[in-house]
Amino acid sequence: MSLSVVIPLHNKQDYIDEALASLARQTQLPHEVIVVDDASTDDGAARAESGLRRLARQGVARTELLRLPVNGGPSAARNRGLERAGGAVLAFLDADDHWRDDCCSEILRCMRGHALDLLVLGFETSAQGDYFPDMGALRDEVVPLDGTLHRLPRVTSSASHLDFFMGRASNVAVRRGAIGDARFAEGRHVNENIDFWYRVAKDIAKGGGIPAPVGLLAEPVIRYRILPDSLSHRRCEDWRQLQIPPSLERFRHSDDADDRRLCRTLGRRWLTFAMESLPDDAQRAAFCGANGALLAHFDIDLPLLWRAA
């Protein structure tokens, strides 16, 4: 079983060396590493090219630096890499994160040993208490398999759990054949990872495998870096910059209970972020006025102050 790793890159010259070095330290090297440079304006692409040459010398069978002529955002970069990947298993690594030395071998061990189509991976950050998974909170969502590996028998239901993250830190590996025609929503930068992986997981669940071929590795095999200028942590000066999470639009008219639960969870997170990141009451009122009907559709109450906005 071969593993392809796709790294979307945009202006991360300070971190791409570390990301690629973490792949070079793997106890089992990936078969293929593809860096998709999304029209960077810094030295990141040159550094990636050098790092890929080192990986090739160490034994990675195929390396590629794909340079996109126009910046299309992380979803476009992921899609271009996905479309070029040839491994039986595909995983993404963000250019400012890195893998534990046994991440590759653990992915392949778990997926091969238990015939999994999709594996959700544990991660940790430098922030105190910020890690995934919290197995105490998720104990009703999992079935033990092997050590820290668990099965997710109801993955589309688990996706809506407040303590479950499938897409943060690019913490998913998948059999390439299970992706089908699914692609990341291009031009979107709010919950686009969650939207993509939920759709892939939903198609896998529809396949009818019993037990479901989806696992959760409850170990921090990814080190996730939170940068102060990341979209999820920066303040927003204009409510119109807060894109609607794509799942809310995609499943607005769905009658599926799991779809609606996911949208309710994402909508509540989106609303909380808006209330905390917008600079003043006028901006908060405008956000609620524009999006109140959509949020109400998923049974999400606006803060009392803005219900009449």
C-alpha cells in the first residue's frame, strides 16, 4: 500500500523546510510527495524544491513541485495535488505543520490492518489544552479496535459532535479510490476542509460496509501550528468578509438528520466567531441581519440583542 502526501503552499517560507524535514524523518517514507505552490511571492517554492530533492535522494519514489500561475486559495491547491496523486492512500500536510516520525507508518498500519477507507488522525498544538481527540468527550462515538485505534461506526453523526474535528490540521488519510469525484470547494476558506471530508465520509458510509470502514487514531501524530494571522484567529473588520460555511449552503434543503446536525454545529461556531471577531455592534447587527434567516433554518438562535436586527 503506497501513500501520497500533498502539501499546499502559499507564502510559508519560514515553515516549509520543517514540514518536509518531518517527512524525511519518517520511519516509513511515503511513496510520493507533491508540493503545490499556490503562486507564492516569497522564497517558499525554492525551499520546497530543495527539500523535495532531498526526499528523492532518501528514497521517496516520486516528488513533484507543481507551481500554479495564479493564487487560487488552499482548496484549489489541494484539488490540483489530489488530481495528480497516484498513491493508494492520500493524506494532506499543511505547509506550516509537521508529522510525528511514525505518522506515515501508523497511517498505513491502521488502514491496511483493518481495511479502513478513511482514518481521522490525532493532533496537538502549542496552545495548552488544544489537542484532538478528547476520548472522554467522544467515548460514545467510538468502538475500540487496537490500542489507540478506534472505529467510528457513525462517522456522519460524529462529525457534528462539538469535540470532533475531521479536517482541522488536515488530519485525515483516505483510500484514493474512496474520494470519487469529490473536491474541495474552491474559493472558500471557512470550514472547506470539514465540508470536503464530511462528503467523502458520507459516501463511504453509504457504501454499506458493516462495520463502517472509518477509524480514529487517538494519538497526536500531527503537530499543528496556529499562526496569529490565520483566518480562524484574526479579527474581521467587515462582516461581509465572513464567508458562509459551504456545508450550510450545500445542505440547506437536506432532510438528512446528520446533515442538519453538522450544519447546526458549524453554524453555531460561525456565529460565535462573528460575534467575537467583528469590531462593533453595527457590524454584528449587519451580520445577523444578513444571515439570521439561514441560521434560523438550522434552529440556531441569534444572541438576544440581535434577534430583531
